[in-house]
Amino acid sequence: MSMTDAKPMLPAGVSKCFVTIDEVLVHSSGGGWESLPMVQTPFRIDLLQFADGNTTEFVPPVALESGKYTQIRLSVISARLRFNDDPDSDVEITIPSENLKTDKNFDFDVSEGAAVDITIDFDLSKSILVEGPAVNPSFKLKPVLHIVETVGAATIEGTIDNG
């Protein structure tokens, strides 16, 4: 599983947008929630570094039971904006819910022995709400996540000829 973002429209001066995730869960149809391992826990990402098709892996390849999966949840423990690349200017983003849910119409099937590659597009332009006065605004995270089952996942079977 990877993460990306389109080039976002953000308030002037924003140079970084950090989101920290401590758990990724998938829900199987007719089953329950399963926690997936992450490349690092907690996983902190500057989403602005992964815009315009650049991605980063945050869930390494993992074996799932075959079947239909109906939802992905990201447990977000913090989010911050940095202005003008100054670490002293970090501003906390309020997170109304600890779990970010994927598109309601997204599901994916895992076939026995098959690979599924998923990219989560974190749409910052629609996800960060600016509230309050222009002089001292506050920020709220109401995430808009788009999920793409990437075509690039594959398995190769066969033998190599000595010739």
C-alpha cells in the first residue's frame, strides 16, 4: 500500500504537511477488522513530498486471506502544517476523528496467491479546512481520500530457460 497527493492548494507559506499514522486496518466482507503492519510505527509523512504521482510505501507486502475487503482505515494520531520551512512555525491541525475512512464505494478482492497494489491519494486541497480570522486561522482535517487499485501489482510464474 502506498500514499500520494495531487499538487494541493494550501494557505500561503505552507511548506510541509505532516500526518502521523499509527495503524492501518482493512475490513473483510463477512469478517472483522485486521491490522496491517507498517514500514514504521508510527509512520510520519510529509504529504507535500509525495505530490504529482510520487508515492511512498507505508504498508509493505502482506499476505491477506482471499476474499472481498470493503474498507481501509488509517488511524491518524497527529497532523501539522509548517510554514516557510521554519520548524518553529508548526501549527497543529485538529483531527475530528481518529480514523480516516476510505471511499464508501471502494472495495477490493484478494484472490489466492494474487497480488493487489493499492495507492491512497490524500487530497489535501479538499482535506484541510481553514477556520477563523485570516490573521490567526485554525486548521481542521476533514480528509478526502481516493483509493486506486494500481495496475502495477503482479506475480510472475514459470521457468527460465538456460539458453
